[in-house]
Amino acid sequence: MVTSSSSWARALLQISPYTFSAIGIAISIGVSVLGAACLIGAAIKAPRITSKNLISVIFCEAVAIYGVIVAIILQTKLDSVPQSKIYDPVSLRAGYAIFASEIIVGFANLVCGLCVGIIGSSCALSDAQNSTLFVKILVIEIFGSALGLFGVIVGIIISAQATWPMK
Amino acid sequence: MEVMSKFLIASILMWTVPIAVLYGFNNNLFPGSASVSQESLTLWSGILAVISVNVVIVLYIISAMKEPSSDKHEPDPRFLADAKASIKQQPGTTEVDSSSDRAKLE
């Protein structure tokens, strides 16, 4: 069967926006947990574990929490729409907005988790050498964890406008 | 262990507080949450949840910095024993090295 015109634009229009939303919710939490797990164990090389060494682990965990928060917020945005209006432009826009917000949050949390993990491992090693270096490297780590925060803020703002059409 | 229990309490708080804030906002459990529109509801609930996570992190950092740092660093006993054993071996090898150096000089 030959269709008259098959192009990417037509294919994208035929995919239900719910597909994008559901895939996106999974991506946001999956990728951000992946980012949190990277290098989370690198802080425990020094034999004396004090609470200071576990601060970088807490930062990594906060990255995963951001992914969970955004996933919960976005799943409350999925309303059901009557059959006739699934491919309405407004509902397509809502689907794409949710998908975009999740990709933003997922990948921002991935790189933030990598960054905080690397900084945290060097923080623990330098603290074992010289205790005065700890606070300075902690300040750098706080800036690193702000990356994930930016992604979450932008993702929440984008998804706040995703309203499905009224019945 | 006190360190582990503080860490576990902080972790559990980090998980439950933002999710509780989210559900409280969506189900109108907070005093001011019934009068906002649908769109800004997500904004407010998201921002408050993120702020609550950061507050828990800051509290954990403050309590970690207040822990008394042990000034006398006790070295690992096994490492110390290995180091002492290698020092005892050393005088035998240095005698051999210095005699070979003297041989080269001549």
C-alpha cells in the first residue's frame, strides 16, 4: 500500500501524545537515578568514615530525588481526553511539553550526578590528606549540584503550561 | 554507629518530605493551597518540594560540620605493622648499595 506522502511530519502527527508523555516520565526518573548511582561509592576509601565523607553521597541522592519529584508532578498532569480530541493541536502540545520537560530533567540530573560524584571522591581523598581543604572543595560541590537544580526548575516551568483540552 | 544512623535518618527524610509536600499540595492539605489555579499549582508544589529537599541537605551539612574532628589521627594498625617491617629490612639493603657505589667510584 503506497501512501501519498510519507514524511517525518506526518509520522509525528500520528503518534499519540500520550506515548511521548509516558516514555518521558520513564526517562526522567530512570536517567536521573543512573546519574545518581555513578561514582557514589568513591567517597569511602578512607578508613575513618565520618559524616563529612558522606556529604557527597547525600548530594548524589538529592539528584535522584529531583527525578522522582518531577516524575510525580508530571504524572499528575496526565488527564484523559475524549477520543475525538487526541490529535488536537492543544493536546499534541501538551504531550510534547511533558516529553521535553522530562528529557531536560533526566539529562541534567545525569550530568549533575557524574559531576558531584567526581568532586565528592576527590573531596574525600583530599580531606584524608589535609583537613582544611574540605570546606573549600565542598563549596565547589555545591556549585556542581546547582546544575541539577537548574534542570529541575526549567522542567517544572515548562510542564506547568501543559494543559490538555477540556472535554 | 552514630554516623550511619544520622545518614539513614537524613536519607529517609530526603525521600519522604518532598513527596509528602507534593501530595499535600495536590490534595489541599496545606492552608493556602486551595485558592491557586491549576497551572500555578504545579509550579508552587514543585518549587516547595525542591526547597524542602535543599533544606534537609543544609541541615545535614550543618550537623556534619559540628561533629568533633579527631585531632589525633590514629593510623591503621595493619599499615603501621607493614611500615615497621619494611624499615627493619632496610639496613641490610642499604649496606649492599653503598658498597656497590664505592666500587663504581674507584
